[in-house]
Amino acid sequence: MSAASISEFERLKPRETYKAIKDMIKKYEKISEVTPDMDEVDCAIQRTATMVVEDLKEVFTVFKSGD
């Protein structure tokens, strides 16, 4: 790979990754919303989605810090 190719890759990669993480957070936040008509299975999915959101937010914080 030439230096130009690497620079182009590095220039685009963070933006795409940033958007992908933000989109996943939104997706799982929507799933993690509690509604009055939830059954046991729905509650289990909601709890799992809540944990996924927490994990994604941690990853996003690390991503923004550049570590």
C-alpha cells in the first residue's frame, strides 16, 4: 500500500466506525425501552439490550479517546 492509500483509509475509517457505533447504540436503546405489555421473554430481551447499550457506550468512550 502506498502512503496515500493508508492516509485515505485512516481518514475514512474513524467516521464510518463512529457512525456505526452511534447507530448500534440507538438501535439497542430502542430495544431496551420498557413497555407495559412486555412478557417474560420481552423483559429478558430488554435487559440484554440494556447491557449491550452499556457495553457499546464504553467502547464508544474508548473510541473517542483514541486509545
